[in-house]
Amino acid sequence: MRALLAAGAVVLIALSAGASDFGRAAMGTTGSEFLLLDTSARGIAMGGAYSAATNDASSLYWNPAGLAQVPRLSATFLHAQYIADITYNATSVARRINDSSVLAFGVRYLDYGAITRTDINAQTQNDFHPRSYLAELGWGQSIYDLSDSEVDVAMGVTAKYQHIDLLEHANALAGDLGVHSRFYGTSQTYDVSVVIQNFGSGAKFDKVRDSLPTRLRFGGAVRLIKPLLLTLEGIAPINNSPHGAAGMEYTVDIQKNMQGAVRAGLNTMTYNSLGMTSILNFGFGAKLSDLSFDYAFAPMGELGGQIHRVSLSFNLPAKTSRRYRER
């Protein structure tokens, strides 16, 4: 109950930020869309329904409260190739500071490729290369005062600095706030999360400062059986109508210290604009000891292309048993 009250407080903060903006009428009213590009091929393959399941350094993006589950050290790297020569890279590192706290740092980089510059008289000039950079710092904290034998509660925060390099330059400051609760049942564990992403001060290129693409995520995850993880997520962006996502992961033990996983998910965000085929994601993963490789595939629907994402992660286990380890 205390965990739900904490999550409800976060929801109230998000709704008070501008409830009237959450709809299709607000499309195109925000900038810094780069902040919405997902990290971690595992989470992407599960349709982005991942804020309640994230537990490594990529939690810096999905839900900073998930950082509290990092045993000792975690590092992730993602590379994505989009259409029109657009490339996206993201890396993050998380380190446990003490029994209850984890500190994380990350960098993201988006390269739009070469674009021909055209002046007001429709005369072409030299190419230019738009780019966006992001540095972020996160903190995950187990909240023992709200935890007991039936539930573990964690909270987290991420601070972001974005630099946008077009023909002109601009900077933006943003932050995330997340809550994660794990409930212990008789045979399964249930995870619930609430996250507010991208609140703060947007970029200003001339006289007008853009709004940030703030959004609220409410997620859940459950293991019906040990190999099968199911996730569900509702997402309410300030610049569009709410949409939903769902994902699954099935893990197989191949041999000692080696695992394989298959994943699938759907996300309805692009259903109205790109059609039914654009909402489906697929992927797989392989884990050898502390090193993991993950791949995610996403079709682009009516655009006729597809996006391939690959990520590598390293997760160093704890030396001794701690409260935050899965029971």
C-alpha cells in the first residue's frame, strides 16, 4: 500500500504538469524528440514495455529506479541504424556505491547524416551534418522505510544535458523521476513502476524555447513461470494521445553460465501513422557469464524499411548476498 501511495504521488505530479496537453491536438508542439529514442535492444524487442523490468545500466533511460537493482557494476552499449543514414549510439555505466545506492552516467549521440543546405532562393550549398548529444547522470535508491517482507520499493532520478547542433546551436536541460515496487507473492514476483520522463527546460534556437517531450509511463511485469517474463505498459506523452505496449521474454538455460532468450512485443504508438506492421518488434539475446548480446528488429510499416538495433551489456554480480538481490 505504501508503495502504491508513492507511485500515486508521482502520477499526480505528472498530471498537474499539463493534463490538457495529452492528446492528438498537441502533436508537433514539442522539440528534442531525440530524448524519446529507446536504449537497450532487450527493452526495444519487448515493445518498449520495459520500465518495470529494467535492472541494469540502461535503467538510466527506462526508469532510474531500476538502477537500485544493479548488483555491483553494469555497463551497456547500443547501436541503431535508422533510415536515411541516421545512426544512434548510447552507452551507460552504473556502479553500486553502498548497500542501498547506485550511481550511473550515460552518453547518447544521434547523427542525422549529410543534408544538402538550400538557401531562400532554392540554391544548393554545401552539405551540413545535424547532430544531437546527450550526457546524463542518474541515481537509484532502495527505500527501506517503505519496504518490508512483502514489497521492496526503490526510487530514482536522472538529470540530462542535451546539446543540439544544426545550422545553429541550442541546449536543453531535462530530468526523469521513477518509482519501482516489487511485490512478493507465493510463487511469483510482481513489479510495478511509474516514471515521468523529460521534464525541464527545452532548447531555444531563436526567440522561442521549445517544450520538452514530457511523458508518463506506468508499467507492470510478472514471471508466470521462471523462464517467462510478461510486461505491460501504458504511456501518456504530452504531445500525443496515450498508447500502450506489451512484451514477452522466454529464457532458456543452454549450459552452465550460458543462456539464450527470444523476445517479442508490440507498441501502438505508430499504429495511426505507419500501420499495423509498424507496431510489432522482435528480438533475441545470448548471455555468456557476465556478458550479454541482444538484438532487436522493428519494421517501419508504410515507410517500407526496418530498424536493426544491437546492444552489448556487462553486469558484474555482487560478491555477497544483499537485500536488493532477487529472492
